[in-house]
Amino acid sequence: MKTLRKVQIAPVYVDGYLPEFEEMEDNKIYISEEYQTSTHKCLCGCGLITILPLNNGKNTFGWNLIKESDGTISFTPSILNPEYCINESADSTDEFVPTTWTKHYASHHYIITKNIANFV
């Protein structure tokens, strides 16, 4: 799989609830171990909120949060945002999609490994 681009991210561990949208910063992944979930603004820059339920080993769904020995984090499996994202630089020719929107396709599919989101 070819990496199209890379984005550096920073994990932010929170006590209790995850922050409100207005409090979230770009390229930061907010993690609540208490509620076994994480959230971040889509790493393409569109601002779409991505919520990842974490697999705590007791359920069969969710993402695995891997805390690396060097302090970085990784997630498995990869992350695909199948929704529309707002991207003002997009040029859509689809009559059913506003010209300021673009779809999340391959370039919005990413793998987070050691604090790097690799778009594939």
C-alpha cells in the first residue's frame, strides 16, 4: 500500500468525558480510557469528527489502542471515514454533492502508527 501523505498527531489523555467539538484542536487525538473511546477531527483537515470506540479486550468491536514503549500510540485496524467531508478546495462534478464537498475515498483512509497518520 502506497502512503499518499503523513500527518503528525499528538495523543491527549483526558479524565472522564471527551472534549466538546469547540475545544478540540487539529491533529490531536483525545483518549478517554475511563469511557473506552477516543475522538479527533478528521486528519484530512475537513473538521469532521471521528469517534473511535476502543476495544478493551472484553468486546468484539472497536479499535485497539496500542501504547508504544516510546510514548507514542498506534491504532488497529486502520481508519476510514466513509462520510462526506467539507473541503473548500474540492472540485466536485457530482450534481448530488455540493461543490464545496468531497467524498472520503482512499486519500481519507489512514493508519495511525507511532503518532503518524499514514494516508493510504
